[in-house]
Amino acid sequence: MKLLEGKVALVTGGSRGIGAAIARAFAQHGATVAFTYLSSAEKANGVATELEGLGVKSKAYKSDASSYEQSENLIKDVLEDFGQIDILVNNAGITRDNLMLRMSEEHWDEVIRTNLKSTFNLTKHVLRPMMKNRGGSIINISSVVGVFGNAGQANYAASKAGMIGFSKSIAKEVGSRNIRCNAIAPGFIETEMTEELDEKTKDAYLTNIPLKRLGTGEEVAGACVFLASDLGAYVTGQTLSVCGGLNT
Ligand code: NAP
């Protein structure tokens, strides 16, 4: 029996990077995988086809996680298509880095809306169906930057720290309903998001990473499988760092 057989998962931002790796890992463990994207329709369809090739049901939905209305409709659509949602991964996220003196209000709002408000939008609408289903696992992809901060990322760090406080609060609110809520704090993971960083910044990170290498989306996905499955049945309200020891 696979770890997630019979479960339906919804992953936001599954068209690329860490979200696509999570979608793949869930499918490999037998889950039906619904996932969203914002603009990369071609990549998203590619991921959906790949997942179906693993012998599970999968569907890509175009849905802006920062929109309350679109998130409500998304949950309805996934329930209509697959009947239940057992696992929600709030993964969609962006960066708009700048030092505080130069950070625009627009970039502050954009990051908070996409990274933090999205987590509210999806969680708000998935809780009732999870309660009806007598259980669920919500996983919020935060960041080590949300734990220890980073110069030039006040907007991003605030959104990611917010996700940690949110996860702890939801864990306390709905634990009695057998719904778990945890955060994962990845360190420096090789994706398009980190491709933008210059070599000097990457080298500075590597000096402080005990494992002396960047992480992969698959390594973050492994932690998600643990928290999504019964392996993590007694774990809630926690923040699991997947960072090669950076947060040590
Ligand atoms: P990425 O490669 O840039 O991929 C971002 C994903 O989010 C894409 O699928 C994108 O969809 C989707 N997305 C963006 N805005 C969206 C919106 N408003 N609604 C729905 N989907 C949206 O990023 P990544 O590196 O995989 O990061 C994934 C998550 O991990 C983020 O929350 C990030 O903050 C977090 N994280 C990453 C690292 C790292 O080192 N990479 C470290 C710590 C935490 P489209 O393809 O359609 O644009």
C-alpha cells in the first residue's frame, strides 16, 4: 500500500519548482493530485500529463491564489472533480526583493497577498470540507527567512513568518477535528526563484550551510509526504526546516 493511496491533494503553484516536485512525490505515493498555476499553462499541462503517466488522476487549474474569490471557486471545482480534499499544500509564492528604503508599496502588497493572504484564502475554504471528511493535513511552505529574517527581503520574510504563526494557530483551532497544520521552512533550494541570485550571494549561503550544497525540490517534497501521510499523524503546529542545516 502506498503512503497516500486514496487521498486527494491540492497543491498551489504546481507548474514548476518545489510545487511540481511535491505534486510528483504525492503522485508517486498514490495520491490524486490537483494543482494550480498562474500563467505557465504549458508547463502545468506537462506536469499533469506526467502525473497521469504515474497511474494517478491529476488536473491542473488556472487559479490566482491571492484572490479570495478564485480560491473559493477552486475548492468547489476540486471537490466537484474529485469528491474530497485530504491534503492542502500552500506553496504558491513570489519574491520582490529590495532594501526597505527602496521597497515600493506595490511590491510589499504583492508579496503579502501572494504568499500570505493566499494561505488564508485556501485554508478558509478547505476547512469545512476537511471537517466533513473528519480529517486533513495542511502544509504551508514558509522559508528559513521567515524564521531568521534577511536583509533585502522584509516583505518576503514578513509573509513567511506570518505563515508560521498562521500554521500554529490553525493547528490549535482544528486539532480536535483531526486536521493537522504544519509549516515547512526550506533553505536554499535550486529552482527558478533562486536562479536569479548572483554567484556571490550563492557562495555566501554555501559557507553557512553545513551540508555544503543547495537543496532540491524533491528533498522538500519528501518532508511534505511525511507531513501529509500517516507517518506524521502526531505532528501538528510545527515548522520543519529543510535547509541542509542552515537554520542551526
Ligand atoms: P518558483 O519556481 O518561482 O515557482 C512558483 C510557483 O508558484 C509557480 O508554479 C507559479 O505559477 C506559482 N505562483 C506564483 N504566484 C501564484 C499565484 N498568485 N497563484 C497561483 N500560483 C502562483 O518558486 P519555488 O522556488 O518553487 O518556490 C515555491 C515555494 O517555496 C514558494 O512559496 C517559495 O517562497 C518557497 N521557498 C522557496 C525557496 C527556494 O530556495 N526556492 C526557499 C524557501 C521557500 P506559474 O508557473 O504559473 O507562474
